[in-house]
Amino acid sequence: MVESMKLLDYLSAKAGCMYLSDLHQANNFLAVHHALRELPPDTFSVKEWNDAVRYITGEQHDFFSSDEAEKYLAEYVMK
């Protein structure tokens, strides 16, 4: 099932967000963090990870690997 989803859609569903835009609300960050912990970074492309980082954080980053992007996002949502 994960293979047919986009990363942001996956995170939104796993975090229990009603809307995709709920992903960038701080009150959902703990749930996003738990969703990230269950997901091997290489399940999605580095482009999708960079897009997710940009969407959730509002910051532009160009990571070179899915692992880097996932680590950054996991740390960001736990601030």
C-alpha cells in the first residue's frame, strides 16, 4: 500500500491528520514523528523527502539522500 502513496499523503494518514495542511501544525508533530519512525527512508525518493521537508517546515533544503531528509524532518518535528 505504501508504494502507491505519496510521502505527504502517507504521513498525513499515519499521523491521523484530517487534511494534508494539518501536517505543518505543531500540535500534530508528535504524530508525524511516530509516522516517520515506522517508515524506512528509502521507501520514498529523495525528491519526495525534500518536498515533504519543504511542505512541513516551510524551509527549502536540498538533501542528497532520503536518510538525510528523514533525519532532518524527524528532528524538526521534535523541537
